[in-house]
Amino acid sequence: MNFGQAIASGFSNYVNFSGRAARSEYWYWVLFNFLAGVVTDIIDIGIGIWLTTAIFSLAVLLPGIAVSVRRLHDLDRTGWWVLLALVPVVGIIVLLIWFCSKVRTARTSMAPILWPASAKSARAQQSDRLVAREQIKQLAQRRTARRGEARIAAKHQGSILARGLEKLAVRFDAGDAESGHAALARAEHVTFAAQS
């Protein structure tokens, strides 16, 4: 983002406290405020009244807070951390360090905010449930096939290993699939290793 885009974004998102602001957007906004502050100070010195500086400061107060909050969002922090500026010296130093830091995750600043699973839409949750049900059905079918293979091996070979496999396959039923897939994957791995 260049200087002009950052200023345009700052004023177009005048009171937008949601979303993200890249590091360049935030620092270009700070640079604009500094340069415009110098210009308004020069004008006020010429006039003799501090009128333009006061008007400019009021005009950029809310957009400045909004850009700061969006910058904190980009760092995966809540916008309420901007109130840390009210703590003398230490609060401002901490915020400066955060505002200078890069994004902690591997995403770009244009990526959407990832919401927790509870905030997913009903359609997304439904598709997740359908996928989970399909996986449970597939696991049950594989277990049934393995039980049959273990029974056949027990009849033909009569080995202790085949009977142990049958007991292992019977122990994991569809109820286990709902409780978690990690245990099933380990049990299937053990079954495959024992069969080969």
C-alpha cells in the first residue's frame, strides 16, 4: 500500500473499527498526521491563533484510533489494547513495539479473519457434519471388512494372532468413531501391521 492509498483508506474507513490494517497503512497514516500537523502549525503561527491545528486534530482523531485498532487486529490482538496508550510511558512503548512488528501468522494482511468453529455458518457446520458422518461410515465398513478377514484367517490358520486381530477389530465400533478419529487410526494401523 502506498502513501496515497493509506490516506484514502484512513478517511474512507473513518470509524471502521473492524478489519485489518497493514503495517504500511498504519505508518503512512502516522506520517501523514505528522506532516499535516507541521503544516497546520506553520499556518497557525502565521495567523497567531491555534485554530487549524485544533480543527485538523479533531478531524483525524477517530480515523487515527480506527487505524490503530485495525493494526492491532492485524497482529491478532483485540482492539481494546489501544487503551494501553493511557498508561504513561510503558503503554506507549508497548504499543509502538506492536505497531512496528510484523504479522505473527503466515497469512497475508488481505486474508480474512479466521473465526472459531462456533462462528461458522449453519451451512458450513452442516457440511462438516456430513463429512464426519461419511468418514464414520467408511471406517465402519473398513472395520467390518477387517473382522471378516480376521475370521477367515482364524478358520484357516487357527492362529492366536488372527483371534487377537478379531478381538481388536470388534473392540472398536461405531461409537468409537464419534469419540475421535485418532484412536481409530492408531487401532487400524496396529491391525494392518499385525496382518502383514
